[in-house]
Amino acid sequence: MGSTLKPMSLLPQTLILVAFFKIIILLNAEAISDYSALIYKNCTSQTFADTTKSYSESLSSFFQELITKSSQEKFYKTTTGDDNTGISGLFQCRGDLSNNECYKCITSLPEMSNTLCNEAVSARIQLHGCYVHYEADVFMEESSQYELLHKICGEKKAVALGFEQVRDAAFAAVESGVRDGDGYCKENYELMQVIAQCEGDLGRCDCGKCVSIGTQIAQEECGSSLSGQIYLDYCFVSYAYYPDGIPDNLNQGRGGRNKTGELLAIVLGGAAALFIGYIFLLSLKKLGKKDDGM
């Protein structure tokens, strides 16, 4: 007697494959958007169009060189063009990004630069995970290492006693950390997490001073805000207070899990589940054909 199972239509299998690829694309886009989100931009009002020189090729070469290096380095300085159309600049990725994440972050910058700072002779674009800074050589100006470029103070304010003591102790720990380390430090102190990073070629003493100034600005400008981000010319300080405890995905150092890692695990887990389901459906189809032929 033949089985009641019938050969399965290709439609359910096709729908599964479509859903699979949509999940991969959406999760991957969410992972990338985390560190490619725009924090701020500084663009000079003077543009290449105001000059008699053409810098478009130099700027294109500059970004191409940065993209090439970003898969291997997290900090890189270069100069492109000749004496008349030279462009000098750098990129830096956050210390806890992988090489692949750094590369993806940097590859988003050329289009952003073209959109946000079109033909500006000097620009700085800061994303959540990386930044680029460039200037046309003939327009280069001296800048202070400790100039405040941008600040963000969280709207939520501390209500519990002892917040400022915890914050200041965490600030002191991260200041010591950048002096003793490689210019990047993530410190967890009680319910506070602080991240600080200096420009890649800044000396340890100067790095410590820059971060110290950044934490002082945070204390003065952000007050009792539970979170804040301070960006100076040569360093940044970011902090957040978690009354219910630092989340697990943020509770580890440079090698710890982050949001991108968690999303990757979701992608891989979802892919495995969908693949198993697909194999199961194929097995049912073959079983149906076999039983019908009995």
C-alpha cells in the first residue's frame, strides 16, 4: 500500500531559501551599522572648487590607500598626490574592532565624505568604530592635541548617591590604563564602563594627558549624566553607567564579545537551523517519492 506522503512542492523550499538569505542580509547589515553609525563630522567651508588645483584624484587615491591598509592595520597615516595637490591624513579604528570590522568601517567613509563634506579641503568624520581625518597640504593648520571637537552627554541623570565617586574612580583607572598600554583601554569599575583611545602615534605621556583632559571635560560638561562621549583632537573618552549591572556582552575587555559577535552567532545559529530544516524537507520529499513507487 502506498504512503500518504506526496512529493513536496518546490515552493516551500524556495521560501525557506529566500528567508535564509534575508535573515543573513538583515543581521549582517545590523552588525555593520553598529560601528558605521555617524557620531559627528567637521568639514571646512573652503572647498577644492575654490582653488585652481584639482584634488579629486589625490583624494580618491588617499581613500583607496586607507581601505587597502584597513584590513591589516587599525591606524595608518599617509600622504598622496604631489607638491601641488598633496593630501595628508589618517584613519583609526577602535581598539576592540577586528581587522574585518575595521575594514568594513573604513570602506563606508569615502561615500560619507563625498556626501557630508563634498570637496572640503579639510574634513574629519567620526563613526562609532572608526574615523578619518584629512587635509590638503597647502591648507594645513596647526591644531591643539587637546582641542574639544565634539561632546555628547546622556539625557538620563544619576539619582543614586555615590555615582560621581564611581565615575571618577573609573576615569582614573582608564587614564592609568592608556599610559601603561598601547593607547586603547576599556575599564569596568563597579557599574561603570569607560573606554578611552588616543591617536595611534601619540606618546604614552601625551596620551595620558589627553585622556585626563577628556575626563575633566566629561566631569564639567556632562555632570551627573549616566553616559557621555568626549572627542578631542587626539583622543576620545566614552563612559556609561549601568544601574542594573554591565551587560554580559560589554563585560569583557578587548577580546570580549560585542554586539557584532553576538549577531554573528545569531546568524550562524539561524543558518544552521534553516539548513537542517531544508535537509529535513528534502528527506521527506525523497521518502514520499520512494513510498509512491512501492
